[in-house]
Amino acid sequence: LLNESSLSNIVPSCLSFPPFDGLNISLLTHTQTMLSREGGRTCPHVHHRSDYLRPLAGCVLYAAVCGRYVTSTDAEPQQTFRITPNDIEANQGDEVVLRCEIEHLAGRVQWTKDGFALGFSNEIVGYPRFSLNQNHSDGVYNLRITNTSYDDAALYQCQVGPAKHNHPIRAQAKLTVLATPKDLHAKYSRA
């Protein structure tokens, strides 16, 4: 059975956890004493609305305030990038791999090219030279581009969508495709 003394000890300890830090919270004990956390201290206040509060309700109040942090997945690690893609300069015809690796992956991963979503599957429709080399269990989602062309020069973004208790994250890289001396010779010899 929780009493005023035990709640006095519980309130400051459970409210010091990050989700409750700085909040003003009140609990009603079975003796109708209102305990409130204000500015880092616990203050008893007499409550006159009723004569008693059932002990079970006191436990529910405790669970509502303290149990949320203990049982919540807020303490689970958040999805973060282990490896982000780097800006790359490639010659036309080169193979390029834009790396993207995620720790504690929770959301779905896709790449975009200049803001256009390339999708979630290994094969990217409409882009036969593009493929997604993925290993979900390791959080690896590398974008591979073979035989690069000038049309591939763009800003690419690895996007990890939101999931329960996880915010979306994004990392981008610029791909620049350079002309080779052979390409320049062919261009100017025609002129």
C-alpha cells in the first residue's frame, strides 16, 4: 500500500527522469493529501474534495507518473547514421556507390535523387543502372550506380522514415560526373 511518505519519496525520484524533468505534477494520496512537484521540491497540500482515495487508485497514479518512463520505449536507442554518404566526383562511365548505414534501424529506408523518391526495393524502376544494395539486419542501404552519365549528377539523399518513438533522419551527398579526356576530345573534334 502506498502512503504519503512513500509517495513523497517516489515523486522526486521518478520526476527526475528526462521525460518529466521540469514538469509540475500532482499526486493525490489515500489520505487526500495532494503532493505536487514544483521547482525541484515536493510539497504536500491538503485536498478537501473527498474523504478517501482507494489504494488501487494510488497505485494507478503511481503507474501513470512513474511507470510511463520505466515501461516506455523512450529509453530505446534512436535510429542514427553509422555511415553517411559522401560527395563524390566520378568520371563518366565509372561505377559509384553512395553509402548509407543505419544503427538501430526502425523506419523504412529509401533514396531520393534531386528530391525524387527512388523507392524501397533493390531494383529501381526507371533507373536500370541504379540498384539498392541492402542488408536490413545490418542496416546497410547503399545506392549503386553503374556506368555513370551526366544525367546522374544530382543531390542524393538517404532517407530513413519515422517509426514508433523514432524521428525520420536524412543524409545527403552530391554526385558530380566529370568528362573524361576521351569525352572532351570527341566533343571538340566534331566541332
